[in-house]
Amino acid sequence: MVKLRLKRFGKKREVSYRIVAMTSSTRRDGRPLEELGFYNPRTDETRLNVPAIVKRLKDGAQPTDTVRSILEKAKVFEQINA
């Protein structure tokens, strides 16, 4: 199963995340199928590749709870139904 989840990177106490598509059995920082965006919790900055995310969601990818809340804030789910 393909999941949309966060991949951690950055220095200690200065963490950032990439939003990636990975198989569910892959470790957290393993090789992703595709990188779909960026999330910085310290500044609450997000950069999303919305067309690629919509394509992955339509193909059946399941977002984790944290990624789901990030996508809801960016109103990505509204574009799937449209």
C-alpha cells in the first residue's frame, strides 16, 4: 500500500520534513517513490506539489494523520472532488 507521509531531515532540534509517497513497509527515512512537498513545523511553512498529490490520492494512496491535516489546511481534498 502506498502512503503519503513525512520524511524527517535537518539538524537536531532544527527538524524539517518532506511529504513523500512511500510503500507502507519502507522505513521512515528510506527511499521514497516520489517527493510531493515540504513542511517546516518551526515556521509553519508548507510547499506542496498539488497536482502530484491529487494524482497519488486518486490512485489510492492513504495519507497519515499529520499529512492529512496539512493537506486539509491547504484545501487539497477539495480539488479531488472537483
